[in-house]
Amino acid sequence: DEHRGLYWEYRGRDSLGRAARMGRWKAVQLQDVGQVELYDLSNDVSETHNIASQHPAIVREIVAFMDGCHEEEREYPPATFRPKIDDFIR
């Protein structure tokens, strides 16, 4: 299959996180916690029942997928032009 799943990284309230969706499964991992949470979205759309301990093989598969998707952030050059309102008004 062309698309195994969907992967994204995000900033939570207190830490960075990452998540992936593969079929009916969604895994979530906060950087400061480390533990992966797993949800079966076909039965738990509100993500209230973490079932990671019941499905360790699925957790391993999704973590491997997330690890393969992650790329280190590249460095960007500093912004040299900082527009002011006068730059837009003529």
C-alpha cells in the first residue's frame, strides 16, 4: 500500500509530542513522558481508553513507523528582513 499511515509532531501544553494514525489505530507519545498511548478509534473516538498494554505488537509497529517518519529539524538562516507597517503603506 502506498500510504501506511499518517504521522505528525506537535507542541503540547508542556512538551513536544508525536502521533500516528494507521487504520483504526492511533498512537500518541509525549516527549517528556516517553510512554506510548494506543487507541482503537473504531471503538473509542474520544481516545479515553489507552490499550497499549493489550496490543504490544501494534505499538511496536507504529513506533517503528513514527521513528522512520521523523526527521531532525533543519537549521534555517536568521531572518534579515523584518518588515514594518511602512513597508506596506505607500
